[in-house]
Amino acid sequence: MKKIEIWDLKVGMYIRELDRPWLETPFLLQGLWINSPGDLEEVKRYCKYVYIDPDKGRDVDDSDLALDGSDTYVTQTGGQKPIKVEKPPAYKVHVRFEKEIDVAKNIHKQAAHVVRNMYDDVRMGKSINTEGAKATVSSIVDSIIRNPDAQVWLTQLKDKDEYTAIHSLNVCILSLAFGRHLGFSREMLNELGLGALLHDLGKIRVPGQVLNKPGKLTDDEFKLMKLHPVYGKQILSITNGLSPNIIDIAYSHHERMNGTGYPHGLNSDQISLYGRMVAIVDIYDAITSQRVYHHGVHSMDAMKQLYELRRTDLDNKMVEQFIQCLGIYPVGSVVELACGAIGIVISINRERRLKPKILLVMNEKKEFITPTRIIDLAKFDSSKFGTQFDVKNVVQASVYRINILDYITPRSAIDQSVA
């Protein structure tokens, strides 16, 4: 490591340590890439000096030429091509959230219908409508390429009474946002999305009293639960039009890097890239969802839990990339501003991660406001407004009796994005 003063920090550097504990800053990752001028400004707000890793990123004496990423993440399992994961995203946002959300909502409604029918068909012994599933995933891919935030916002539409179907759709959406972040081609996105949509299909063969049990499973019940990836592979293997990579996602999404997963106890490079990604997304959506046996946690706590698993159960680099993908304050997070107002994150700022666009729903006195207001925190000049429009913390929606579903389409909001 090399200690440098904050004014020597440049885009392309990799920070290994700060001049203070990570928990005293908003940066979740213990190790931080500087990918943009916005990243530079955020670090400068908290630190006077940092420690960089010149072997992993740019050094002080390197030229000002843009870097193409310093590492290549390689996996051979499943025939995947090597993916460079530490370069800036290949896609740009082409449509504003406010414009994409209505289109995304229609796509989501149709997709939910397709998923429900698919589960019903398998339950009754019918074949899967693969063409319908592929068309559904293709529509979601198109929406996510235009603007991933709209579809990610819709993953807040959780329903504990039909958890498996909606969870499958959420995992599909979040996996596609993840793949977009990594710069996957459209072909790869469609394959990843279809595998994610079908990943839990094997649960159809798990007894309902086990699947929906409100308490802790017995050893015998857990053995039955651990068979669902096997059942999923069996169902998909006799389904026409599915690649081996898609089937592998259903089979390997509960495998763990340290070999403690199931059904086969695979480890490390035995697990495909898609399998590693969907494993992360599957856990994230599960722990942020209300279930019969546990209350969902908010996104920040979920990120911290994933981060704690990054060197044991989950792929370290993939966890870091997923956190970067969703941002410090993921879409759908309920946040409190320094001034006391409460808002819901509707779009993340990929240049200035601490300055998302939010839907303001409560004023400083914690009173609901009508109509709601859309404000872009990045547009508030700190020299004029101070820190009152900085995010203070992430809060549970239930604490302030906020039902996010009431705001899923912020059509009536007043857009005050430009302060």
C-alpha cells in the first residue's frame, strides 16, 4: 500500500484503507475504486489522506489516460467468456426514470402474469411456455438497458402470499441490472435473465407445509428443501429451448464458494459466473422480503450482510460489484435527510453515489406532503444549502407508516429536480 495526500487521489486509483474506520464513512466497501470525479469529491469530504494499492489500480505517477480496468474476472465453468468487472459500465441511461416507469410497470404486470402461469403449468404437469418466458425476459432487458432504476423500483412489489413467483421475477430483474452493470451483451443478459426467472422452479415439488412453514425447519424438512435445485434441473432438462447455462443457474444458485452449499457442495471455480451472481441476488431479495418466518430488512442492512459473506459463502468481487451496481442507497430505499425530511430513492447517481434522486414524501416535521416532490440531491449546491439535503441515514418504511406501494408510480409528484 502507498499513503497519499487526498489532493493526489485520481480517477482509476484503488483505495485500500482510509485515514479513519470505514464504518465512520458512507462507503460500505472496505476497498474502493475511484471511477469518476464524483467519487473523488465524495472521498475528499471525509478524508485528508488514504492508502492506495498501485498493484491493483493506478499509481501516483501514472499518466492521465483513462484506464480500461485493472483486473479480469475469469470463470471457465459453463463455457462463459472472461468478464472484465472493474471497468466503468458499458451502458448509459437513455431515458429518465419518470418516463420509463409507466412502460416498466406494464412490462412488470405482464411478466408477473407469465410467471404465475408458468408455475401453475408446472404444478399441473404441463410443459413450460419457453417462448413466452423468453419474450418476457427480452422486454425486461430492453427496459433495463434504457434505465435500470425503473425495473429495480418495481422489485418493491413484494407479496409474501405468493413469495416464490414474485421472488423469481425480482431475482430476474436484479440479476439483469447486475449484468448490465458488468457490461454483458444483450445475448448474455437474455440468458442470465431467463435462468434467474426459472431458478426456483424446483420448489413446485417441495411440500407446501415445508415451503411455507413459519418456524425453523427440522433436519428432515431441510433435506427436502435442499432438493429443490435438483428438481429444478430435472424440470428444465426436459424443457425445449434452454441452454445448459440456464439450467445450471437453477442447479447451482445455492452452492457456496467455501463448499458449504447444496445440492452438490461445489466450491470456488466449480461454480459458474451466472450461478455466483444469482446466488448473491437470491439472498438479497430474500432477506429484504417479508416472509411468514421473518421480517424483511432494509437495503443497507442487506448490503452489510452480503458484505460479511463475501470471503466465505459468496464471491468477493461479485459482491463488491453488486453493491456498486445497486448503489449506497438502492432504488426503493427510504432515507432521512439531514433536514429531517423523508424520501424514497427513485434513481441512483452513478457519478455521485451519495446524491440520489428521491421522491420526497414527508417534510421536516415528519408530516406527509401532497403532492409529493421529486428532487435530485446532486443539484443542491452545498455552498448555498449546506448539508441539509445530504442523506442522514436509511430508515425502515414501517417506522413512519410509509407504504412504498402507494408511491410505485410517482405520476402526480412535482418535479423539483433542479433546485
